Amino acid sequence: MELTQDNTRQIEEIMSSMDCPKDFKCYKSDFDDICKATHRGLDAYADCCDPGKTTCEFQVPFGRGVFCRCPLRVYVAKYLKK
């Protein structure tokens, strides 16, 4: 995936402000090895589309669904549509 300079700057800023238990595996794989999520308008959350597939400390159950609160995953879903 081709990232713009602004994307790269934003991603690096997000990564520097958080701890990732998976050592940023999604970033290191060029966002190919990433969970399925979609952004639906909530600034700090994305809809987790694989809630039963993996356990993740960023998953937040809500009603019948699950939200993802990983800042990097939310950014990728919102701006890179991946």
C-alpha cells in the first residue's frame, strides 16, 4: 500500500503515543496482516468485524457487537479504508 507523507506522519505519531502488545505487526506487514474492521463515524472506535477470531486487548463489547479502540487500527479503517 502506498502511503502519503501525511499518512506516514500520522501513523508514526500514533505509534509513538501507544504501546502495542503485538509489536505493530499490522504496520510491519504493510497492513496486510490486520484484523477486519470498518469505520462508521465514531472518532475513537472502529467496528470489529472479527470479534470471535482473535482475542485483543483493544476489543470493547457493546450490545451485540464489538468495537476496536486501537488508535492505529481506527486510523487505518478511517483514512486508508483497509
